Amino acid sequence: MSVKDIVVLRFGELCKERNMKLNELATRSGVTPSTVYSMMDESRRDVSVVTIKKLCDGLDITLGEFFSASCFDALEQEIR
């Protein structure tokens, strides 16, 4: 699994835990719904650290809390 896949899964988990729809996450985060839906689309998963930060702000968590999930620890190196 790629880092992009894990980021998308992590946001999905956090929204599910909070019973939050993607539109609500976008609104709370100050980004457009198309930004969030584009990130969630398998074929278009380019996402910036700034966008991740804004979404974390919308979830009221820090970047450290977001990336401290164990799913990030098992990632393979991106350099091949």
C-alpha cells in the first residue's frame, strides 16, 4: 500500500469514528468538497501536506496525532 492509500484510509477512519461525511470535513477544514473528493479518488490521490494539515484542523487533531497511527509505520520505502 502506498502512503497516499494510507492517508486516504486514515481520513476515512477518522470521519467514520466521528460520524462525519466528507462534505462536512471539507466545510470544517475550509477546503472545497472537490478537494476532499479528489483526494479520495483512487486515480487522483495527489495530496499536499497543507491539505492534510487543513483536514486535520477540521478534525481538531494535530499532524502528529494523524501520523502517529500504526498504519504509517508499516509503509515500505518510496524510493525503489
